[in-house]
Amino acid sequence: MKLVNTDGQNTELLIDGETATFKDGTYDVIIHDGDLNTAGHVAANNFIVKEDYIKDMIKRFKGRKGNVDQYEGFRGFMLLKKDNKMTVLTGWQSTEDFKAWVDSEAFQNSHVKKEQRVKSEGSEYLEAMPVRENFKVEA
């Protein structure tokens, strides 16, 4: 799957069973729900997890509430892991569907408040703030 970021740079996401090639290498696929191949927009959150908390982070994502999964236009969710780097990918039918999710109360409650806390207090789990990227999917 060819992805183009907001700066016009191309990258590929190649999913092969329990592994995926994305940007800087090959990752283990920890969670794969839905079908990113049907997405027109993919959002990526990249973060470095403190070594002692990798298992806890995986457990948190496996137990996620699933609010995003029920949102209109949602196509798929993946958690990728390479050493202590993790990437969460969410696929959306369109950029507009993704923006509607970001503007929703559910997103604000589950993301923005946590981000504000991490910026002010730091995180026991993360080395630094997550880096977010948005991609348009091209055929």
C-alpha cells in the first residue's frame, strides 16, 4: 500500500501476516483489526516506550475500549512493534472521516487530555511525546 504524507513524501506499508514493513524497517504486528487496505487515509502515531513498560503498553492496546472501531468511516487498527518503538495505525475511508473522529468528544477524552498531561508531567511509559503523521492512500 502506497502512502503519501502531508509533505508529499511517499512510503509503503506492506503487511505480511505477522510482520509489516513500514518506513524504517520491519515490525511485528501485535494487533490487526479491520482492513487497512480499504482505507483512503491512514493516521500513524509513533512512540518510543520505556523498556520496562513495553508489555504494559501492549496489554493496554489489546484491552482498548474500541471507541474508534465503532466510528463512522473507520477501516482498521494496527499496533506495530520494533524493539521499543511502537506505531499505531488507524485506517479511515477518507480524510474527512478521520477529521470527524479527531473532532469528536470520544477522541478528545481519550487522546487530548492524556497528551496535555504527558506534556506537563511526562510519562512513566514513554520516552517522549508521540509523533503523529497522516497519509493519503494511493493505488
